[in-house]
Amino acid sequence: MAFCNNFAFKQKRIKKNVIFVIILYDDMTDKIDFRSDTVTVPTAGMLEAMINAKVGDDVYGEDETVAELENKLARMFNMEAGLFCPSGTMTNQIAIKCFTQPMDEVICDQTAHVYRYEGGGIAYHSLASVRLLEGPRGIISPEMIAPEINEDNIHYPNSSLVVLENTVNKGGGACYTLQQIEPIYELCKQNGLKLHLDGARIFNALAHTGDLAHNYGQFFDGISVCLSKGLGAPVGSVLLASKETIHKAKKIRKAFGGGMRQAGFLAAAGIYALDHHVSRITEDHMHAKLLSDALLAADFVDQVVPVQTNIVIFKVAEGYSATSVVNSLREKGILCGTTGQYTIRFVTHLNIGPEMIARAVAVIAELRPARTSK
């Protein structure tokens, strides 16, 4: 097969007369992929959980594995209900549509995923404008938000929603703590605004801060929990909110084309990830720190954003371009991506083992990328 060099194949007998082909990530693959934590493939245990899932038609509300996943996460984050969707973009955009009306305004950081990387969905789906803030590493505060809340004036859009992102992708995996979140919640409550969390890498944030997931629900009207990044599931995010909001969200999901039938096969991967992959996230953080240390010592690196979780962003030194460094790393079997003309991102994940980190560190130490200028 065309991708045999990247994956090892193993046949496992799941039931009598059924052979299931399990695709395993091969640590000896030619490439080490740091482009994103979305590139992971399911583990053998996850695939077995998927093939054994009890499924039904979820549009009819008959898939018990989907219901189990939604209820599991709702309990975990102390929210009333959940809604399984194909992507974090969908859960975020559904939440924004639930919490705004046309001509409203959403307040978020200028780096926010909901603003930069969701296809203009706030304008397209919700007919709302966006008030952008510039927080350090994407972390915004009550002092920044308060003066941007519009007064009741016919000339201004109605400020109705604040969106936080945890961790902040463009901020190099920077985290909010609950101590930072609580005063933002209080400000929103005093001014009648809803508060939504884009929890794309929420479990990375929890691993770093030591905060408890159960304490999040009291502060947010909506929480999007992604399963296909740090947790390593192949597909899916869950929107958590009140029962009333989820009832409304389910209809919006249908209009967005997000209703899935036998989705329990996918939900089973999420359940397995929650049961088996949360505790290992600190390994990814340690690996990111090792990469950061190697990059700090490299001649082609100017500075590295301090590492908190599993994202490493660095700026190349004068005379280099991000593209030239990425191409040089690719030639050595290291895949990563640019985040700007002079910045590059590495993301660690569960398919990156210690041996691969050691190899990447060695490549970084020996790399001599071509200069673009003297």
C-alpha cells in the first residue's frame, strides 16, 4: 500500500470470523510529524473500542454510545448536557449562534480560533460583528474586556458574548487558570453577557494548571471540548451547556449538516480517549520542553515562546525565513509548519515517542538551513 512506510499493519481477530485490520503508528517511520496534534491515528485499543461500539441512529437519539460520551463529558465539567459534533469549529459556531442575535457583537482576542480559523463563521452564521482585543499570548482579562462592552446605543452593536480559548493556539499553548477565568465570568454576569470557552486543548490546560474540570461548569454558558487534538481521537468535539441551550443547539447542528447517524463508532473513540489518554498528556508537555531547549541552543533560532503545554512556537534568527527552515527540517524527516514569515510551530502528541524526540533534538542540533540574506 502507498502508505506502508508510515504505518504498520496488524490483523486482530475481534470476534469469530471477523478480522479487523488495526493501523498502528510506526515509531520507525521516515517522518516525525509535529505539524499538529490532529495528525494522530487511533491506537489499537481505541480501534477495538470503536469496532465494538453499540450504535443506533443518533439523529433519532438512539445511539447509546453517543449519549454515553455526551453525558460523561457533561458530568466531568459539571454541565447539564452535551452535543456531539464532527468538529470544534462546528461546536464553537453553534454556541456563538445560540448566544447571539444578528447585530450583536462577540468579544475575543485577535488570535482567537473562532475569529481567525473558522472561515468567517461568526459573520456568516450568526450575522454578528467581532470586537478584537490584544492580550499577552492571547490571554485576555476583565480590565481589557470592560471598556469594550458597548453601552445601549442605537449606533453600536449589542455586546452579548465573550469567547475565551484554552489553550491559546497562536499563543504557543498558553493557558488560562480558573483564577483568571472567575473575574471574567463575574464581569460578564454583571453586564448580561454570555461566556463561551473554546476548549480545543482544555485537557492540556488542566494538566498544566492543576485545575479541575468539574470546576469549569460554574463559569461558562458553553464549553467546546475537542477530542481529536491532545486526546488523539480521530473525529469530534462535544458542546456542553444547559439542557435548554443544547435543545436549541441540536436544531442548529441539523441546519449545519452536522447530524450523524451511527456516530457511536466515533463517540467510542472519544470515550476511550477520556479513559486512557488524559493522564499521559504531561508526556507531550515534557517532549515540548525538550524541543524548546534544543531550539534555544540552535543558531538559526532567535527566540522561543516559553512552553507551557504541547505547542512550541519559535522565531527564526535574522537572515533566515520560516519557510526555508521548515523545508530544511522536512529534508531531515521533521515535519512542522509556519505560523508567520519568521515563526514556526511544533506540536507534540501521543504518536510522538521519546525516541522520536531524541531524533528530532539531534536533527535540530545539526541543522544548517540555508540563509535568505547575510
